[in-house]
Amino acid sequence: MLWQTRVPDGLRLPELDNARVFEGAALERAETYERFLRLDFIASQLVLIVVLALYAWRGAGFARESAAGRIGTGMLLGMIGLALVWLSQVPFRLAETWWDRRYDQSDAGYVTTLFENWFALGAEFLFISLALVIVMALAGRFPRRWWIAAAPVFIGLATLFAFVTPYLFPTEPANAALQADARRFASAQEIEPPRLSVQDVSDFTDAPNAFAAGFGPTRRVVLWSTLLDGRFSEGEVETVLAHELGHHSGNHILESLAWYALFALPGTWLIALATRRRGGMRHPAAVPVSLLVLVVLQLGSLPLQNAISRHMEEEADWVALETTRDADQARGLFEKFTTLALADPDPPAWSTALLDGHPSILERIEFAEAWRTRSR
Amino acid sequence: MDAPVRLVVTDDLRRSRLTVFFRLLLALPHFFWIVLWTIVVVPAAIICWFAALATGRPPTGLHRFLSAYIRYGAHLAAYLSLAANPYPGFTGEPGYPIDVELPEAAPQPRWKTALRLVLALPALLLAAVVGSGSIGGGGGGRGSGADESWGGFLFSGGGLLVVCAFLGWFATLALGRMPSGLRDLAAYGVGYSAQTSAYLLLVTDRYPSSDPDAAGPRWSLPPHAIGVEVDDDGRRSRLTVFFRLLLALPHFVWLTLWSVAAVLAALVNGIYTLVRGRSAAPLHRFLAAYVRYSAHVTAFATLVGNRFPGFTGAPGYAVDISIGAAERQSRWVTLFRTILVIPAFLVSGGLSAALAVVAFLGWFAALATGRMPEGLRRLGAIAVRYLAQTSAYWLIVTDDYPYASPALRAADEPIEPAAELHGEAAA
């Protein structure tokens, strides 16, 4: 049921050639740009695992820094783990900033890079504290079966988070013309128009982006200001808008939650299993191990997560084409993702599996062409 | 090791209401005088700096001149903040009721002399909050001309002295005496400013110690329902220091939630105390735990304590608050508690600013050395104790008024050895 899609069965995509779609220089620039980011990602994840493995091995010693009892000490160890993760990623973030600046993808300074996300880091500290309170309290009561009770709690929290996400970003209402487009497209997709907002991100990036967030009464589409800075035509922005509305009309937020719910139980079970040698999650000493297991599980499930995400993005692309009925604008938009935002149009398969939550640029262009052929 | 700059307090707390009422106007000649003196001191200090660099010790004549200036500044600050009563002389002669003893000229390491202005910055920052906020320790609390003429370019404020002077003015006019806690706190501020000035002006190469017991009389607390117990070895984990505020976030959230409940409980407790003349035992326990917890979190967040505190306010933390059982409380004091607590809130504001500076400076020091400087830690513990006393008073846990003296213990308790008395030099 979760794999259902509005993309027609048996849709045949034309096989396009990168070299014929993009100019050689633009193609090479995008490929070089993304190659570095991939290496940066791989290196950062290797370092992350090494750091967390070391922490799992020796991190329990930090319990001496706590006077907070079992659960409080567990919280402290969880937060220290996050702190180490943050520290271990600093060089890679700086390298990424250097690369982005070199390719004119960002004006952000290095100090800004280090400190701009401290509020987000604070939120992560709070989240992990809350998660550990839940897990360790349940593990105190049900030492071997806590995971059965914890999974529904985490699903509830994820649902709550998805519901309130639209309120976590400072945004401005979009202009009247875009609002009118949103109403028109929402009507075409047979949904109530969600709120349409613009987030000013010009201080830290030039990359274009948009996203759909919330569900029920909190549904919202947020366009980044970089999408409206004149580099994209009106029709291209409309394509983005229709795409994001496609996520809402396809209930993709709720579908994502359903996927999460599907994996929450086995995930918590694996953590419970892996931490038994440290006495289980009722003991603070198990917290560093649980962090390692959690990160390894997340990394291991990346191909699946990205496959699910690409499936939804494909559907949203298709719905956008059906809504705007303008393959030229869609194609123009996707091409600009490569020429302006330096997205590699045809990344290697391993990169797609690990890193890409969207179909490749070439696939999206092929998709637009397939729609054009089919709609004739 | 004895501190070279020592605060001497012989004040008897008695004040003349008339001179207190007109204190600022009476001090006007001193304002002019200290401006003139400061104009001379600036080039004198520069000459002294070159001479000390060249010869390895400040010239005796200049040293004596700068010492007199520091003493004069301390006298004036004490007079303005009502820490002392007599009209001070204009020459900085020893013998004033709030006085500083300064060392004779002695050899000083050249590297310390060369870097003096930079090294003095942390002490100047702290002096701006706890002291008079001026180079000579004079008059910053009232925004004197001298303050703005030189010291003002580096810092402004004199927060605690201003608060002491402001509250002391009303109290003295009413009672004819300066409250001893306020006087002690003001005197401590004057003493720390004098230490800082002496360090900056090359009178000594000993770094100022913010430990109230290090360079002055032994301050002590009167019997009080709320006390502080410090059992901390000064060691700090650099990792938890670096992320201290983030690590404290769950506690901030919990404390906020608990605060809402505590205010509601205090309301009920206030009504109960008005009727029965003492707190309800369960509410007393609940509010006492809140006061302790809030002190633990404050100590942890500001690096006064090291270990991650528990969430229940249970006793046993390294910087702990002792709270006695519920006792009888005056109904009048309970009825007007919200008004009576306002002066304590003002002092708390000044001490909170000091605590923020303690945390800021301590953060760098602890990252560099793995230890919290002893003086900063003790000053922090004093601030935590006062904040807890204020909180307990406001929440009707006790009717003992918060005591502002920079003391950690009662008079009959043995003084704790200052293992790292001069640890702040490392900061």
C-alpha cells in the first residue's frame, strides 16, 4: 500500500545522453563539484563510525562526570556522544564550506559554518535527552522488553514532530501571484490549498530548494528565497510549487511516518539486542553502544530510505507535470539544477543509493520527456 | 602565600544620615580631583612600564605615587558606595576605614610586565562587574568623570557597587547604619578593583584573586536557614566544559517547567503560612528541592560545579544548598514578601552578572588547564548561595533575609585551605 504511486504503470523513459543534454564544461563542473562532496561524505561517515566505536568502547567512563543518577547519567552520555559526533564532523563541514565557496554555491564564512547550527545542535541535545529518558525509564521497568513499548512512543514523537515542523522555520508569506498559483494547483490536485511561505536562506546558501511540511491543519509549502531571486522563470517556480503540492496530495508526509513506523520496532529491537552485553538500556554504560548501533543502522538503511524517498519524488514530479502540463518548464528547471546548483546529472549508482533522495537530474529530464510523449 | 594587596576593613557600619543623603554632591570635589590625578597617572604608568621593562622593577618613586592613587581610588569608591562613612582625604594616605595595603616596589618578571595590559583583561572584566569599574577603583559606581576618562574606555559598570550604594542609601537613611552584608559586598568589590588596579599599574605582579578570603578580612555568615556546601576539587573535564551550555539544556527545560510549579506551590505555601505561621511540610520539601535543584543547575552551567547534576534536587551535589526543616515565619514578612524581596533581587542581578563573568572566564581557563580557578569558583559559589537564599526567601521557604556578604561559611566554621589561591593567574 505504501508503494502505491500515481506514476502510470509501465512508463517508458527515453534514454538520454548526458553529453547531448548539457554542455561539456557545465557537465564537468557539476561532476567535479559533486565528486568532492561524495568523498567528503564518505570520509566523514568513516570518521563518525570510528569516533562512535571508540566512544562505545571507552565512553562509559564519562559517567564519573555525572551526579545525576541512572537516567540523568544516560542523558549526559548521550549528549557527550552527540558532542563528539559534532566535533568529529567539523573538518568535513569546513571542507564542504571551502568547496561551496570555491564553486560559488555559498557565501557563508567558516566561523558561520561552525556556529550557525548551534541552535539545531541544542535541539538535538534536547531530543536525545528526551529519547534516552523514554528508553531508560522503560528499560528500568521492562529490562528486556522495553523496545516493544518504546517503538510506539517514538512513532508518536515523530508524528508530533512532523506536525509541528512548519512552525520551526522562520518564514514570510509568499506573494499574491504565487498564492493564486498554489490555490489553482491545489484545486487541480484536489486538495485544500496549504499555506505557502518563503524562507530567506540567502545568508548561507545560493542553492535553490523547496519543501512540503506538516500534515492536516499544519500543511505548508516552503520555497527558499533562492528560488525566487530571478534565476528561475515563473514557469519553473510553478513546477516546483506543483511538485511540493504533489507531496501533500500524495500524503507523502504521512507515508514517511508509516515507513518510519514499519522500521521503528525492528530498530529498537536491534538496539536492545546490541546493548545487552552492557547490561541493557537500563544501564548508562549501554548508551554509547546504542549510539553506535543507531548510527550504523541509519547508515545501513540509507539505500532503503533513499529508495523510498526517490519513489515519492518521482510521483511528485509526475503530479507536477500533470498539474502544470508544461514539460519544457520542468526540463528547464531540472537543467538549471545542474548548471546553477551543480547537481551531477548522472551520479554513480552507489552515490544514488547512499546520498540521493531524489531521482538523478537526467532521470527527471527523461521523466519530463516521457510525460511529453505520453500526453501527445 | 599572603596576598600583596590586602583589603583592611575597620568600618563600624555607623553612618551619618546627612552625609549619606548628600553623598554624591559631597563627592563632587573628589570627582574633579580624581580626573586630574588620572590624567597624571596615565603617563606615569607608561613611564613606569618602560622602566620596569628596562630594569626589571618599577621605580620606587613612581611605585609610591601609583600606590597612593590606588588607595585614593579605593577610599573614594568605598565612600561613594557607602561602604565607609568618613569623608576621604585627597592624597590616598593609609588609615581610611576601608583601606588597601599595598606592597613595596619589588622585582617583576619582564614578560609579565610586557604583557600586562593583555593579561589584565580578564581581571578588568570581572572588576567591571564586581568592582568600581575604574582603574583606580574609584567612583565608577556613580559614573564619575574619572571612570570615563580612562577606565571607561575598557569597561563600564561597577554593577555590584552601584547596587550596594543604591540599596545602602535607603537602608542607611532609614537605620543610620549600613547593613553589614551590603557593606561587606561593597568592600569586596573595592578590594578586587584595587587588586586589579595594582596589577595593571605594576604595583604588584600578583594576579588579582577573586577569592574573597584571599586578600581581605575573613568574611563570615550569620546563622541562616539556607547555606552552601562546596565539595569540589576544581578539576574539570574539558569536553563537558566545551559543551557545557548545550549539556545544561535539558536542565534548563526541566527547571523552567519546575519553576512554573514552584511559583504555584509558593502561592499556596504563602497562604498556608499566613494562616498557620509556618510552611506546610510537603510544600516546604517541594520548594526546598526546587531551590536546591536550581542551585545545582546554576553551578553546573556556570562551571562552579563539575558533574552533571540530578533532576530531583536531591542533596549531595558538589555545590549544594543546605536547607533546614520548615520553621515558624513572621506573618508580616510573609504578607509583604513580594515587596521585601525586591532589594534581594537587585543584588541577585548584580551577582548573576558576576556569575556570568565567572562562567565566561572559567570556560577559557578550564579548557586551557582542566581546572576551574579557585577564586572564580569561590566567587561563583557565593553567588549561587545568594541566589538560592533569594529564591528560598521569595518562595516562602524561609523568612531569613538573603545575606549579601561575600562569605561561604559561618564565623565558627574552619576556613578551607585555598589549594589554588592564585590559580587565576593561569586564566
